[in-house]
Amino acid sequence: MKIKNFVLRVINGSKARIWIMTFGALLCLIVVGIFNTVLTTTSSDSYCMSCHVHPWAEQSWKLGPHHNNRTGVSVHCVECHLPPKGEGYLFAKAKHGAIDVYGYLFKDSTKINWESKKLLENAKGFTYEKSCIKCHSNLFPVTLSVNGSNAHLAYINATEDPKPNCINCHLNAGHFDKNAKHEHDTNFGVDAALSQEKFTSSTKVSKFVNFREKIPGSTVAFDMVAIPEGTFNMGSPADEPFRKPDEGPVHKVKVSKFWMGKIEVSWNEYLAFFQATASQGRTEGQIIVNKNVDAVTGPTPPWGAPDQGWGKGTRPAITMSWRAANTYCMWLSKVTGKKYRLPTEAEWEYACRGNTTTPYFFDGDPKKFTSKGIFKKIFGPDTTNINSRIIYMVNSSSKTQDPGSVKENPFGLKNMAGNIAEFCSDFYSPDAYKTATGLVVDPKGPETGTEHVIRGGSFKSDAKDVRSAARDFTKTQAWLVTDPQMPKSIWWYSDCIDNGFRVVCEADSIK
Amino acid sequence: MENDSKNINRRKFLGASVLAGIGVAGAGAVLSSCSKKVDNRTLGLPPILKGAPKGRKLRAGLVGVGNRGTGAAINFISAGPDLEIIALADVFQDKIDNCRKRFESFNLPIPAENCFVGFDAYKKLMAMPEIDVVICATPPHFRPEHFLEAVKNKKHCFLEKPVCVDPVGARLMIATAKKAEALGLCVITGTQRRHQEDYIETYKQIANGAIGKLTSAKAFWNQEHVWFRTREEGWNDMEYMIRNWNNFCWLCGDHILDTHVHNIDVINWFMGKHPEKAIGYGGRARRVTGDQYDFFSVDFDYGNGVSSHSMCRELDSCANGTGEMINGTEGYTNCINTIWNLDGSVKWKFEYPKDENGNTMNTIKISPYVQEHMHLVHAIRTGNYVNEAERTAISTLTAIMGRTAAYTGQMITWDAIMKSDMDLGPKKLEFGPVDMVFETPVPGTPPHV
């Protein structure tokens, strides 16, 4: 009764307002207090680690400079993986929290592709540049080196879109990666097979059949596949799933016979070139414009590890520029006495299709293979047929793979689709096919342009982008964003890790 | 009832005061958006001082003690109270001796143990803990390295212009400028026109729209031939080149940097930006030593159809003169003291002070060479931060872009020159023979940038 009276008095009494206000204020304090506690608790390292149970995250953070440094300052999970407070902190926390809770409840942590989270484009999704800048507000500490200063000047003056992000260069600052190097690799390509006997001449070819080419002056040999001449439908029909407008219209193309590398140019092959031609500086390299020079000058030492620490050998060589790939062909022609070059886009698609007219060179529906869409995320895509023939997003572990692991296409070529995207000799134009009338013979693409065609998709690609007709092109500026040199390298891309090439040899190389 | 009325009153009061607050803020906003005049501070203009303010004693060291260096040091001590030169550094003993004599004659002796000679003398001087300010006045080739060393040693700086001779040096200057800013070190750069009251007042008129939108400009530094040294017996290659530095591009940057950079800097200042590209030409007609040109004519393209014609020449008995001119949609100006309407009538003139006889002077009272040191000391002593290094590096790089356009005959873009790895001079700095070829550049032949 007493309580009831008290409550009534509180509600109806002359001091009612004061009581209610006091009560409200108290309630607010309690709610704010609880909210703050929840916020603090759920933002602690131990709370983060309780879900992110894969050991990589915690261990590599502890080994990295944001924990293991001479100042003893430890930077916590949320200080990088959430924006600063007041700059979208709560929203981002709710977003990432929801994703994490979903993953925790419905996904098997051992089956998540943690390696792929380390890739730059993925890391950008959960590493906040504003947070980098919040602590690293001084981009020009007095101890910064000349190269570092040049890189930071380029960063603050950048006008290209997308602008470079801190982690374009400092990707491994948060989580240690023993494969990441941040220096010129002057030992790159030093020959480990010195004891083996080197070839003194290239393979003599007298008939148009498959042959194994030997690179004179090296221990390296590689297989060339004879591709017969033929006519095929280039491009994809309008009803092909995931078709893009630049893949059409379908038109008839006749391709003369040629040889094509059975696999993408491997590190073994590319290093033979690097060792034979490597130059110290850019001015030397610029001499190569003249095709009739006596000697070919090749790449400068690369920055960091171009193979990304994945290994060399018969894995495809990557990160070289289109220009460097072209120079490789010139050099190979010179040392073998044959006519090597990059394939034209038509040759590439003809070789990839191997007389098939379907989206892939085997049976399968892009809609079933793709990983896009909410249902695929939950139940996983169909991988029948594609899994044994193409290295793509689903089976690549976010790396290039050795060509031994995939089946051949009908022409006997490996990795035409997937593994790495391949340079073609054509300039890219989205309208390249639109000018075709009647039967086109050995087209060479637009006469002018800025970027070149790349084909086949890569280990990063979704199944929809490794279709035989899918087209893409080089992005020179974006692929050199973090190159610290001024001017930037003409030999190596600093920001593209899934591009390489395959050679063709012209049929009239028979002697 | 009484309570209610009280409450209502309070509510009314609150409401009214909030409205009043919005009113004041709004009126402020309206006022500020109405007034077109922009003040000195927002225009980034330096204070005009009668002298540097009092404050703690500032001790300076002079690096590069030739004529301009000694002059700059005297300008520094003339800027205000408690300013001293206490150390000297140079590559030549005779230059040190001359400079010391000069200061002894003022009864301001510089102790012998504070005088350093050699290519590393600057390091020894800058390592002295008692030094607060470093005056860098060597040939410009050395400036970027010296500036970096000064900043590493936490010294405020006075840097003579130009501040570099090549793009590698320009980038080092810009990065070091940012390092100095991060440490709160003040930097003034010897672009004295920016400290001249007549230029400043004219600039304010232009910035407030006195000639409308800027449409074109010209900048010129055409003068008689300048000094050179013939080689004396006993001088090795390096000694000869440094004693004759004004005639070697790797040391001087050519006269488009050495002197004309002043005019180029004024155009960049008034335009509010650097040019996007340059096409130009030049040549060598009468020079007896070195590898530089006698004249340049460069079109600097500022974009949107706005160009500045830059001329500089060092030839006797020609139509000579120096200055700037900027045209706008509503008039034109000589940048220093006068604004004309499009019909040629004078729209505005800077009022120069009167001398003791009551006659109007034709210059300002305080030399701008001293005024800039007053500004430096003012900034250090009052905490009103100043750092001119980056903008002067940009003006110097503008001149380098023009020089490269003339030397090569090519169109040179800002992007290309900013990213260029052109790095002039020998790899190693030491006295003795120098293995360098000095060919006067011929346009149209490589190498380019």
C-alpha cells in the first residue's frame, strides 16, 4: 500500500515532473552505461579473437609491427578494422558484427578461405584508411627515406581513381606475412640450376606437329602445341548467361595454323629471359623500341617478390608488364631463330574453345558454376567438370597453381581459362567485334588504343568470368599505383598479381 | 496557475534566446557571404613588420658564405634585436676568411672554432646544439641535401632561392618541407617579392577581383651578361666549377632558375597555381664558360586557355628590363604597384611612403631582403608558423619545366617533370678531376626528361 501511495504521489503529486525527470535521467544513465560497457567489451581484442578462432589472425598480428615494435605500443583489432569513433564507427560495428555472427553460427571456420582475406581487394573491405590516418597523421616523419617520401608525395597528390589506399603499400603492416618483401630483390632469378647442362641450340622443327622447344643458353624447355587452321564463331551469343556487351556480336573468324604454348609462360621460362637480359636502369631498357637491335635489354630487378612467395618453377610467371611480355617474345625469337609473339585475341579464343561452341570448353552452365548470389553463398556452387579444368576463385586458394593439376582442353592446352589472365597482342576496344562483316581472316584488333586485351580470367575470377568469350583489358595506371619509383617501372606491375601470358609461334618458323 | 505561467515564461525565454542565437549566427553568415573582401590571413600573406619582435636570442649559422650568403646573414642580424651569426660553413677557406673579416668589421666576431671548411662542413655546423637558425646560401645544387640535414637537426631555416636544380631535388625539397612542418620548424625562402608591401597590396586588389578573371600573363628578366670566372692555374675541375657555379647547369640550374624564378614565382602566386605544361626555346650566343643558355622564351600553359609568356636573357645592349604583367577580363596590372582599366586609365596605385623631405619615395621603406628575415624571426618568436619551402620548390620546378622544354624542344607536362628522375651533377662530391661532359643542349635530340 505504501508503495502504491508513493507511486501515485510520484505520478500525480505537485513534484511529479521533478520525479519523472530524475527517474528518466537515471534510466538514461543506466542505459548509456550498459551500452558503453557492451560497446567496450565487444570491441576488445579477446572478444574479437573469441570468434575469429583461426589462429592466423592473432598470431600474425602479434608478429607484425602493430604489436611487435620497439615502442611497446599495441594496436588493437578495432583500431584498424573499424573506422574512428564518430566517423561511422557504430554503423561499421553493426555491419561487421552481423556478418561475424552469421559466419559463427552457420559456417565452418575450417572451410573459410582465410588466405583470400589477405588479398588487397578483400582487405580493403574491412580495413579503414581513416583509422590508419587517425594514428599515422604525420606522413612525413623526419626519418622517412627518399623512396618513402616520394611514395607519400604520390599518395597525397594522387588524382587517379581509385586513389591509392594506405594498404596498397602497407598491406602486411597489420598482419605479418613472411613472404612479403619490401625491397628491391637483387637476387631475383639467380640461377639455381647452374650445374645442369645448358642447351646450346633450339629445337629444329621441320613439320607442323607438336614439339618441345629448348631455350639455348639455359636448361629450360617447354611444350608447343600445333593448332590446326580453322573457322569458328568468335564472341558469345546474346543469351549466354553473364555475357557482357563487348563479347558480341558473334562473328565468323578464320584463323591460320600456329603453335601455342601448352602452358602459360612459366617462371622457369621467364627467368631464363630475366637472367639473359636483365638491365640496371630504365634508360638502357628504352632502346628496345627498335626491333632490329642486336641485343634485347630486359627487366630491371623487381621490387618485392613478384612470385608472391608462392613458388616459381612451372607455375606461371606473373606481374610482368605487357611490354615486358612482348620483350620476352622478341628475345625468345632471337635466341631460338623462330617467330614467337603474343597471341592475337582471335587466336586465343579459337585455341581456348578447341572447336566447342558452349560457354566453356566442356559441358556446364555458368549460372550453376557461379558463386554470386545469396543462395550460392549458403549452399555453395556446383563444381562438376569445372573443378578439374579451371583454376578459379573456388579452387585456387587465392594463388596461382602448378599446371600439373588441371586437365587439357580439346586442343591439348592447359589453363587457357583461369589460373592467370593472359595478355593478347590486340588493343582492347569494347566495340572491337562490331565492325566485323562476313568472314574475318586473322583479325589483329583495333589499330590504335591505350590498353591491351587480356583473356581467360584468373585464380581470382568467378566462374562467370572464365567463360571462353569473356574479355578484359590491362589497367596500366591502376596496376602501377604503388610503384615507389618516379617514373614508374616499365617492366613490372606493382599492383596486379594475376596476369601473365602464353606464347604463340608462327607456322612459317619451319626451316 | 502561477507555476504554469512561470513555466510558459521560461519556455518563451528559451525559445527566444535560441532564435536570437540562430539570428546572430545567421546574420554572421550573411555578413561574411556578402563581404567580398578577403583578409591577409586567408590570402596567406605575411605580416608587414617594422622590425622583428623581441624574444629569446636566436643564433644562426651561415652555410655558403659568398656574396649572397654574407648579404643574407647581414639581413638576418638587421631584422631585429638579439639576432647573431655564430658559425660559418663553406667549401673554400678564402670565402670563410672574407666573411669573418666582414663581421669583425661590424664588431661581431665569429670564433674560428665555429668555422668549417669542406663538403661536409654544413653537417658540422648544423650539428651545433646552440644554433637555432640555419641560413642556406650555397649554389642551389646543394640546397635539398642541406635543408634535409638542417631539419634532421631541428633548425629553423632561411633558404635562398632557387631551392634545387632538378626534379629529384624538387621532390626532396617538398618532402623535407613537410617534415619541417611536422616538427614546427619555420622556413623562409628568399622570394623577397612575396614580402614586399607594394606587391602584397597589389595582390590583395587582384585577389579581390580588381581586374576580373585572369586571362594571360608575361614575366621577364632580361639583363646584361652576368659574372663568370676563367679557370686559374692550380684549380682542379671541381674547384673551378664551384667557383664558376653560376655558369654550370648542375650547380646553378641555368638563369631561368637563378634569377627568372622570381618572376615565375610571382605569376604562380597571382594565378594561385602552377602551370600544367610548357613549350619553349632558348639558345647560347655569347657565353664563354659552362654549358648554359643565354636566353629562354617559354610558354607556360595554366589551363583553360590561360598562358604566361616567360622570357629571360643575359645579353648586353638589348631591350632589357625585369618584371611581370597580368591581364584580366576587367583590366591589367604590373603586379608591383599599379592596376589599369582596359582603356589604359589608372584604376589603382600603391601609395609609397614619403621621405624626410616630404617627397613620395619610389620604393618601400624596409628592404624586402630584411623584411623576409623579420618574418622568419616573427614566426619563430610568436608562434605564427610559416613555411615557404614547398611553394618555392614548386616555382623552382616550374622553372625546371620551362628549362627542360627549351633544352629538349619537347612539350613538358607538370606530371612528367614532377615524376622525372633527372638528377644533375656528379655522383660524388669531392675536389679533383670530374668526369662529366658539358655539351650545350640541342633541342630535338634525346635525352628528354
